[in-house]
Amino acid sequence: MDELKKVVPGELYNPALPEIAALRIKAQAKCLELNQTHPGLTTERELLLRGLVGSCGENFTFDSPFFCDYGVNIHLGENFYANYNLVILDCAEVRFGDNVKLGPNVGIYTAGHPIGPIKRKEGLEFALPVKIGHNVWIGGGVSVLPGVTIGDNAVIGAGSTVTRDVPPNVIAGGVPCRVIRKITEEDEKTLLFTKR
């Protein structure tokens, strides 16, 4: 874990170093065990997840399968929910606020690679932290890229690719993800959830 702590956000490093590769294998083994544990064995699953992530609140739910690079860089707030097939490449820190909900097939990526092919051939990568605020809902099939912050109460539409920060209290969506509109008091009152 000490080698992973030496990774400086935005600077190139070698993920193939034996110490770092060993941490990935350890996390992959924990994910495998979690993903093969019966969903009804809630206590066992909770213990496995607590042994995988860096920190978490009292209440959280992961619907398997779940995959991550290291686990130790993932920090969950209270009442976290992840639907099926969450992937978190946590080469840098990924922080979730309280009451975050993730749809199926969400990918959160802190890792990136050089644009130039010569450096990229060397196998180097960089990592930038991702921060997701309180009360955020991320729809199915969303990709969140390195360095992004999503503000409190935001909703990210299904299928979006989030390449830039999203302010609080908005609905955002698309490829690339852009603010669609602010969340209003009317949104708290509506009971119509059909396409508008």
C-alpha cells in the first residue's frame, strides 16, 4: 500500500511495479470472493466489503458483480447503493458523499494514459481523484472520467460520459455530459416519472 501512496495525482507512474501489481491482485481476489458470495449472506458480504474499501459508513449495498483496482482508495459515505456491474479504477482516491445511488454498469475511472504513443508504449499512466457529493444519483451506463467532481444533489442521466465537473443541484447528461437544467422545488413534488 505504501507504493500506491506515492502516486502523485497527475504525474506519470508505472502500474506494473511489483508492489503495485500485487495490490491489484489482492483486490481482485477480494472482489472475486465477494462476487461469488451468495446475495443472501449479507453479514459475510458486508465484512468482505469493509475489508476491501478504504472507509465506509454504517449502511451500504453493492449488487454483485463489483470490480476495483485496489479498493483502499474508495471511501463511501452513509447509505451508499451500487447496482450491478460497478467498476471503480481507484488508482487515485474516489470519495462518495452520503445517500449516493449508482445505476447498473457505472464506471468510475481515476486512471488515464499519455496521449502520445511513445510514452503510452512505456506502460505509464496517471491518476486523478474523483469526488461525488451527497445525494447524487448516477444513472445506468455512466462513465465518470479522471479528476471529475460531481456536486451535491446532482442527477447524471443514463449513458452519460462525465468529462468535466458537474455543479450541485442540476440534472446533467449526454456525451460529453452537460448541464440540462437546475433541479427545482417542482421536482420534489412531481409524481409523474414518465418521459417528458
